[in-house]
Amino acid sequence: MFTDRLTLRAWVLMLPLLVVMLAVIGWPLADTVRLSFTDARLVGTGGAFVGVENYTGMLGSRNFRKALVATLTFSVWSVAAELCLGVLVGLLLNQRFYGRALLRALMILPWALPTVVNATLWRLIYNPEYGALNAALTQLGLADSYQSWLGQPGTAMGALIVADVWKNFPLVALIALAALQAVPRDIQAAATSDGANAWQRFRHVTLPYLVGPLMVALVLRTIEAFKVFDLIWIMTRGGPANSTRSLSLLVYQEAFAFQRAGSGASLALVITLIITVLAGAYLALMRRAAGQGG
Amino acid sequence: MEHRSLGFAIFVHVAALGVALTVLAPLGWLFVMSVSSPADLSAKPLHWWPDSIDLSRYRQLLTPETGAAFLASLRNSIEVAAMATLGALLVGIPAGWAASRNPKLGWTLGAVIATYMLPPVALSVPLYLILAKLGLLNNVFGLALVYLSILAPFVTWLLKAGFDPIPRDLEQAAAIDGANLWQLLRIVILPLALPVVATALIFAFLLAWDEFFYGLLFTSNQDAKTLSVAIADLAGGRVSDYGLIATAGVIAALPPVAVGLLMQRALISGLTNGGVKG
Amino acid sequence: MKPTRIAALMAATALTGTAAFADTELNALFMAQAAYSEEDIRAMTASFEAANPDVSVTLEFVPYEGLHDKTVLSMGSGGAYDVVLFDVIWPAEYARNGVLVDVSDKITDEMTSGILPGAWTTVDFDGASYGLPWILDTKYLFYNKEMLAEAGVDAPPATWDDLRAAAQKVKDAGLVEYPIAMSWAQAEAAVCDYTTLLSAYGGDFITDGQPAFQTGGGLEALEYMTASIEDGLTNPNSREFLEEDVRAVFQNGDAAFALNWTYMYNLANMGEDSAVAGKVGVVAAPGVSGVSEHSAVNGSMGLGITSTSEHPDEAWDYIVHMTSQPVQNAYARLSLPIWASSYSDPAVTEGQEELIEAAGKGLAVMYPRPMTANYQEMSMALQQGIQEALLGMASPAEALEGAAENSGL
């Protein structure tokens, strides 16, 4: 009885959150599902049932495939770079050196910088005529002429990824550092005295402590990267030639600029599905890794 | 670590310097742009340091006569973030505590956290239609309500992780003494959990401050337009004074960066706890 | 007025710093830069408020790229904007979606006869008027007189082929690396330049409801653009330039030629931050021998009342004020008046005779972008096609074929 009363009380305490979630997430999501089977427009007509027409039309379109490739490219490269760089810098921060406390404090800065400001800052840096990157490269003798970083498909995506990595690798580094500090010193020392070299120590002693936290970072960053909107909206608006138009930008365009709420909704749900599958796959991997490790 | 050679020590220091420069250079440049004259910024070769410090953009943006629109967006951002944070804490504290004390409810919280996977575009059309129907488009209150969809799950998750280590015997003792639920929370739990609540508060505020997509869609004018939307408008390629854009960026970045530096210990433990414990 | 309302108003006044006791508050949406400056619009609005102390107007400025979406999205919130600036390409869509109020019966005979016929095309759709024209604009060819003289080019180009030859001379003389600056970013600006060239080559966007820009003049236009980049005559960075980038490059002395709107003339020729002040020449965009004398795109914009406005009468008064001849004449440095008789008024023409002369030729041949309710979609497809060709991802013919398929027409 006592436990039941406690459970009931817990439900009561949970209720406000659940009500709010239902109002701002549950219901809108359900309505998005409904809209995705209609030809509703954003303003005006209610929308008639059209079956799966939105889905088939959208999935078969050149725009969708192009945006999917752009989103995947952005996500894979930026998350991979953030994890690699994050682990390396985490290992560095775990060493003893002058100014270590200061450097750790600095790592919080890119994370704290608002995304919109980050995007604006990098857009200015990449400016083809008066940007700092072109000026620095030519003045250092690393490049002969000014480049249109955000104006060519070959470099625009790379430029976006660099901007995203710069903002997000410090967070991964801090997570890695926290995990590294949990590695017991005596195991390290024992491994050293057993004659293990640096790589073996990292692989067999340190890495197991890093895997869990890094998997979480991997999942979170992948989800974030797949949803990317702000950064691209400000830096390229999807250009040049729509080579950096992410799926989120495509939904915005479809639902709000072209006002086709129905087909925009179907596209948004497809993105949601892809993210869910990705996150599910990661979680399954994590569980397997945890099973092996424990 | 005991057998560090000199070469390794040098390598570590050089690498640390490289990381520090990588982090600082773009930020430093943002600040330099904000105090450089337009002529310095369009010079070829570029002037890396201005001949004279030009603070006119700060004056332009921060005085009511010339910066009314910017100041309004600053105020809106503060209002929206404050309301959304408060709302998230109000629903997040009881829910986080309940989930921490009753593992049976863990799946509910899991479901709430799973909403993090939803891209905002998947909710934006219905949210737009609802807000329109309620007359809450272009309204700070309506925007704060929408922000709850981002803040509440995150805050609850952080709080639950923070509540977990607080021993249960205290509250059991208080419950036996006849304290009711509210007294229990107020007298026993919250004082112990204050650091966690403070961390959650800061995170929530920063998340709201950072938000752009909903702000772009759901606000139209100075009544509700937030700072991130105002900056995006400036950065849209239609303002030729790069220094002005940079200045707006510096001002928008100051609050979170200051909070980040001052509260870094709490923030890092909050961030990494979440990461380490999952 | 009830005391509580007065108190509320006083509080509101104290908060916003507006001096007047306004009964009606209007919200107006404008764009930042190109044409009238923000300062000019604020001054015009102040003079309206001074004449109408019971009305106050709050101004909102967004980049051109945000103007359409902001207007459409505001339809959900009653009265977010009372007055909106709209581009010549939107009345069809706005009419279909009921965004703007039909103001045909408010238009006076004086307006009908006084405003240039070309300007009316900005606000008219299907026999109804959805506002008043405010900005009468097209793209002109700007050139740096000093550079042309140094390179031995005697006269500004009269045809697009002349432009190529002149640019080659400037390049060969080593004056600048890339003589021509264009706004060919993935944006409406690129479509405007393309339209200018399409009209020069005698092309069509649509014939019999089907896309026609992928053949004939439309194809030649894109081929010209692509070739000018390949030949190193047009700055390759043009592929990420908007109008303000073009102005920055031109007035910094980094280009000899540029295609841009009216507003650049006085900013580049007299602006304090311009390195080419006093050296700026302007002519109507060139033609193609045997096809056209000059070319021009209709880049005009109008002011309309939103259907959600609760103060349509005051909104109309405001629009009438903003488009009135005295106001337009007083601010004719960045945007030329819509009124025919203004062009013979010395107060308007003085100091910008060259621009007035170019306008006389350019405005007369303004070519429209298609009037279709799906314009945004068509334009997006076209922007992508133009960029694919300019970036060498596809031949101009392939790129335009793709755009035609994607255009939703």
C-alpha cells in the first residue's frame, strides 16, 4: 500500500511535465502526422486527404535526395571531426602543463557562444573580398588568391563543417576529460610497469573509460547535426546551387516559404524517422558495447 | 606521467598553445571587428588591428534613439528566456524528483527525453497554427511556451541526475514526522539540491537564449522578435558595415560567455555528468 | 478617453519613448538596404507622424530575403503588420492567398494620371490594385570612369558584347583582376540579373503556360553569364555576392563595371566611405545588336495593406504619404520617384542628371518576371539552375532544362 501511494504521488508530481509535453510536443506531432496526409496550405484552405501522395512525391524528388546527401555529409564529417578532435584535446587537457586551468576555462567559450553569433562570425571570416581567412592565408603565403569559400560547392560544405566543429569540439573535449579523470592512476601505473607502450595503454586502459561518455556525445551530436538549420540558414541559405540545403531548410522552404504545409509535414516526419533509426542503432551498439565491457 | 621527457613536455605546451589560439582567434577577431572602422575592415591587405578604437556601433546599438529595435530584441530575449526557464523549472523539479525516487517512472522520463530527437520542423507547422488560433503569434508568452518543448525535457533530465545522489533517509525521516509533500520539497529537498537547480536554471536560460528557429517563425516585430533573429537579420548580407554585425554579435554573446566563465565548474560538471551517466 | 487607457498610454509612451499621444499604432514592414535607406524611411515616417499626431508607426526592417516569408507568416497573427512592402513578383501569390487588401477603389484620378504607367505594373494583378508603387527600380550598368579612361575605353558599353570587350581592355591594362561585379548569389538578385540579360536577348520566361527560358534568349543569357566568369571578366566571387557586396567591391575600386539598383549611384558617387566618389558613371543596361537597344528588369516594389490590419484607413493614409510626390521628390537620391512630372523637376534631377538619363531609357524597357502564384518555387529552381551553370556543374542548357523541370509550372 505504502509503495502504491508513493507511486501515485510520483505520478502527480510528474503530471505537470506530462501535460506540458503533451501540449507542446505530443499534440503538435500528432497533428503533423495528420497534416502529412493532406494537401493543407499554411494559410487558408483546410486541406483534403490525399493519402501518401506527399510522401511519394517528396521521397522521389531530386530536391529531397540532394538535401539528404547534404545533411548526411554535414553530419558525418562534423561529428567525426568533433569526436576525434575532442578526444585528442581531452587527452591533452589531462596532461600537466602551464596554464592548464586557463585553457580548460577557455574551452567553455565556443560552447557558450550563441549558434547564431557563431554562424555570423564565420560568415564574416569567410567573406570572399574582405574576410579574415583570405587575408590570413594570402599574408602568410599559404594561398595566392582570395577564395569564395561559401560560394563554391567544393568548399561551402567544408566551411560549414569547420564552423560547426569549432563550436562543438570543446564540449566533446570536456566530456572526454571528465571521463579520463575517472581512470584510476594505479591501473595506468601498473600498465606502464608491465611494459605497455603508450598506444597499448590508451587502447586497453584508457579507452574503455572513454567509450560510454563518447557514445553519448556521439548520439547527441549526431541528432543535433542532423537537425541543422541555424548555421546553414545564416551562412549560405542552402547555396551555392542548393548544395548545402539541409533537410530542415528544405522543410522550412516547403512548409513556410511555399506554404505547402502538408508536404512539408510529410518531409519533417521522414527526417524524424531517419533520426530515430540512427539514434536507435547507436543505442543498440552502446548496449552491445556495454554488455561486452561489463 | 612520471617519465615525461623534455620533448614530450614541449610538445604538450605547443599543442596547448595551438588549441588556445584556435579557440581564441575567431572570438578575438569578432571583438576587433566590432571596434574597427569600416575602412579598416574593407582594407586590402586587411588591417588586423584598427588605427583607432571605434566604439560608435556600441553607442548606436545601445542608445534608445538609434538602437530601439536592437534594445527591444534584447529585452524580448531576456523576457522569453526568463519565462521559459521558470516554466521549465516549475514542471521539471517535481518531475525530476519523482523520477529520481521512483525508478518505475523512469520510462516516462525516457519518453520525454526521447523528444530531443524530434527536429523542430516536425512540430513547427501545428505550433504555428495553434499559436495563430490562440492569438499568441508574435508574442513573448507564446514563444516562451514553445521553448518549453526544448527546455523542459532537458531540465528534468539534469535535475533527475542531480537529485539521485541526495540520500533518501532524510526525506523518509521528514515524511514520518508528518511533513506534507510541499514541505518536504521546500525544506528538505530544495536546499540540498540548490546547486543542481542553479545549474539547470543556467542551462535552460542559455538554451532559450540560443534558440533561433522558432523565433524566426513565430515573431514578426519588436513586440516579440528575439536577439538571435535580430542578428540573423543583420547578417543576411544586406548590411555593409561588418563592424555593426560584429558588435551585435559581441553583445549577444556577452551574457552566455560571462555566465560560462563564471559558472564553468558547475556547467562542466552538469555537462559531463549528463554525458558520463547518460 | 477613459482614465485607465490614458494611464496605459502614458506608460507605453514612457517605455517606448514616443513623444506623441497616438490613438492608432501601425506596424509597417520594410526591407533593409537597397533603395531607400533605413534613415530615409524613418524620416519619411516621422513627417507622417508629425502630420497625423493620432497615429504612430512602428517600423520593422528585415533583409529582402526575409520579406516574403515574414509577410506570409504574419498572416497567422492579427495585425502584426498593417503595411507591408512587397516585390513586383508577389501580387499574384498574395492575391490568391488573400494577403493584401484590394485598394482599387481608393485610387484617385490624380494618382492614375500622375504615376508612371510602368510603376502601376508593380501593384496590379488581374485587373485589381493591391497597393501603391513606392520604389520604381531597375538594374543599371555602373562603371568607373577613371578606369575606363585609363584602359582606353572611350564610351560606356552599348551592348553586352561591348561590355565584354571593354572589360577585357580593363583587365589587360592590369587595373583590376576582375573588371565586372555581379550579384549572382543563390538569391532573387541572380534572377534579376538573368532577367535583364534574357530581355536583352529577346527571350521569354513562359509561353503558353510552359517554361520557355531554357531555349532562345533565355539560354543565351545564361551562356553569356557563364562565359564572362570563365573568361575571368566577371569576379568569380559574384557567385556569392548580393547587391551590397557588389557595392562594396565597386566603391572600393575593385571593379570597373557593376550591375546594380538605383541606390548605388549616389552612395558610390558621393558616399563618404566610397573610394570612387566622383568617378561613377551610369547607363541603362546594354542591349544586343539587332535585338534590343537596352535591357532592364522590373525590380519595382509597392506598399500594401494586409488583410489582417485592424486600421486599414490609417494604413492607407500612411501609404499615400509615403508614395506622395513631395516625399518622393525629397528623398530622390537613393530611389527615383514614381511620378512622371518629377523627372522634369530640377530639385529631383540636379546633381544626378546621368542617372535620370539612364532611367529614361531603362525604365521604358523594364521586363517583368513571370506573374505566377508559384513564383517563389519557380525562382528557387531558376536560382539553382543559374548557379549550377555558373559553377560549372552543368552546361547552361542542362542547367536550364533542370530548372524548367523543377519550376512547378
